Amino acid sequence: MQRVRVWDLPTRVFHWALALCVVGSFVTVKIGGNAMAWHGRIGVTVVGLLAFRLVWGFVGSTHARFSQFVRGPRAIKDYIRGQWQGEGHNPIGALSVLTMLGTFMLLVATGMFANDDIAFEGPLNALVGKEFSDRVSGIHRLIEPLTILLVLAHLGAIAYYVRVRKQTLIMPMITGGRVGAGETAKGGGALAFCFALSIALAAAYGASGAWIASTQPNAAPATAPSW
């Protein structure tokens, strides 16, 4: 039996960082008040993480690439019949990954423009009017229970694999590998990582709204009265 490298380090860091952000965002929104400032910062961080993962899905190592685990209906049928074999995400897991990524993208996209009608406004709230902000705020709140359900389903799937199928999915996401037969991951080198990281940093900067102040017209200087 050989040790197979399944998940590269960037994929593992993304996974656990996103998990921490999900917990942090839920806690801060329940606390409210001054904690909402951290809620906004976590949202910006999630934007960067998602941008990294989307790029890494094309330039990362073998099992992190969408082309490797996103399959059609035939692969799903083979998996249900027990005829599918492979490393990384199985066809059902791939659907879960895409659903979670899409949900998180919609969540942060609405959160960037949202407000709580008290003291918090999303980083990009200044770019839209109050009516639009209120509308996306409602959508943002509606997505929250869906996100919780997806996380619980994810945890349930992990428990199922451990208890029923006697396969641990947690340790490979910590160590990056497992002992057994299979194809070890390849690719996803330093150049690919730097490219994905640069896109992620640019996305996070754009979501932070730090650039908005520099684009606003300067106020006319006050002039002293002529008398």
C-alpha cells in the first residue's frame, strides 16, 4: 500500500479557512452591534477565498480541478450503483461543492451591498441606493438558513462515510493524503499558486470598498466670505 497525495496544501487551507469564516460570520451576526464590523471583514475574506478557489479549480493540482470531479449524470448513476472509482470528490460530492460555492458567492455578493437599518452597511453599500440595498439585505437574510442546512448536510455526509462506509474524509483534508491505491495529485505549482493568490487579493480589495473614497469627487474647498 502506498501513500496517495489527494489534496494539495492550498486546497486544504482554503477549506479550513472557509469553515472558520462560516462560523465567525454566524457568531458575529448573532452578537450584532460592534461585532458587525467583523462580520463585514469576514465577508471580504470569503470573497478572496472564493476567488482563489475558482481560479484554483482550473490551475490547481489534479483533484482540486473542476474538470476532474465535475461529472455528468452518467457518473452520478455509476456512483449510486457502486461502479464509480476515483480520488477526490465523488460525483455526488461534486454537486455539493458546486452548490456550496454558488450559495456562498450569492451570500457575499448580497452582503457587500446590505445594511441592517441600524449602524452596519456593506463595504460597497455606497455604490447603490437605499431601496436596492434593502432588497439585497432581504435576500441576504433568506440565504442564511440555506447556508446552515448545507453545512449540516456536509457534516452529515462526513459522519455517514465514517460510520457506514468506514472511510475518513477529515484526515486527508488535514494531512493531504491517505494510504491506499490510487493516483496521486499532480500540478498546482508555485506559479499557479501565485496567479490564484493575486486574483484572490484583487477580489478582496475590490470587495473591501477601500477604492471607493479615491474615486469620489473631492468636495469644493470652503471659501471665506468676501466681507
